[in-house]
Amino acid sequence: MMTSPDNKENRLPEIHPLAALLRGFAVDFITGHDISVAERIMAPEYCLSIGGHLLNGRDAEYLPPTAAQIHQFPGLCVTVHDVIYGENALAMKFTEHGASSRDCGRAATWRGVTLFRTDGKQLCRGWAEEDYFARKRQLTTGICDSIDPPHPTPWDVQHAAPNSETESVARRWLCSAEERAGLPGANWLSKVDDSDPQPDALVDIQATTIDELFSAGDRVAFHVQHEARYRGGFADLDSALVGKAVTVRAAGMLTVRGGDVVEASITTDRLGLYRSLRFG
């Protein structure tokens, strides 16, 4: 039996390679719980910076804790809210959610932002922060947070070239308290439960180090470390800790228009901050 010749009319449309990588990570790997996908989409030397830790090496240090989380949340899912595709760089705002086998089946949702650098074929380097403080609260109380609406077409978003002016605006905004103050609510990702201390109220930032930043048109993704002083806000911590020097890590995505940051979604490592204050 003869087959029709291969031509453009018979081929399925393809998404951009960066979108395919991110879909492989969010859908096939994390939501699909297929650890073998990591070998396809991640270089062996892949490493991730998260919560002040460097998971150095795909197989040795990254996959074991990832597999442990999937084991704890056997129905773990990822909902994607926003994406940025740049020049061999990509970012995603997301919510992970599932029921914990360690916590009597209690459910939790926790938001995050992750950034990747690629070699064009595989993910080579990652930076991320996730709101594990909110997850801890939900697993303790048994009251699960809602999930924001998903992005309707995350794999069809077009990639864009770097923009040095956009990056300059973003760097100035990230390193200037006066700039950040002009955008209320920018230091936390979407809604925060009423019982949670809001991240921008927990600390006074003294200095900011930008670990990673890239642009794609008018969008910017970043990971930073803030040197700060604790202002108070954690109800169960000693008030004598107010004024203590702390390091706060954050990852986020910005939109720049007309020389100003007009949108900001940022995840702050509140659990890391809490633990550093409580345990030293």
C-alpha cells in the first residue's frame, strides 16, 4: 500500500522548541510523574538554585528530592499561569497542587516562579522559589487555598529577543525601594491568606543582589537575594528577633512599559526566612 508523500500539508504544526522544553518539564515530567523525561529535557550537569540551596547535578542532587516530593504528593499537578520565552531562556509562573500522603491526605496549593537557561536543546541551569510557607499552613490547617486561572495558551506564546532598555528598568526597580514602592502588592504572588504575614511587610531591604535576569521584549524574569532586616510579622517568633539581619530570596516575572514596571509577580522564600529566624 502506497503512503502519501511527506509534505507540509500532512505535518502537524510545531510549537517553539523552548515551549516544547517547558511543556516537557511541567506536563510530562512533573504532572505526568515520569522521571525518565528528565533525561530527555535536562542536561546531566543541570543544577537548580532554590531556597538558598544549590542542587548540583541532575541525577545526583536534583532528581532525588524531586522524586521524594512526587512520592509525597502522588497526584501532584502543575497549573501554568504565565510564561516568558527569550533567547535560550524561559520562565514560568505556576501553582503546584496535590494531596499529601504524609499529612492524612490533606491538600495544598503553592505558587512559584522558575527560570531556566538552555543550550537550545536541554535545560542546563535553573533558579526557582516556591511558597512552601503557604503549603505548610494548608497541610497544618487542612484548609486548601484556591488556584488562580491557568494561562489559556502557554505553549503558543511567542518568544522575543532580549531588550537592554527593559533590563535596565527592571534592574533599577529591583534594586530601589522607592521604585518598588510604586507598585503595591508586588512582593507576593497573587493572593496571600489573611493569616499569612505579607512578604513585603516582613523585612526592610538593605541591598539586593541579582543572581539571574533575562528579558524577552517587554518581559523580564529574575532571581534575587535581598539582604534585609526583619521587621516582625511571624506570630510565633520572639519579638526580640526584630532587627535581625536576614537574607531573603525571590524569583519573579515583570512587565515593563513606557520605562516603568507595570506588573510584577514575585514568589518570596518565606519558609526559608522563617526557619533562618527560628533556628539560626
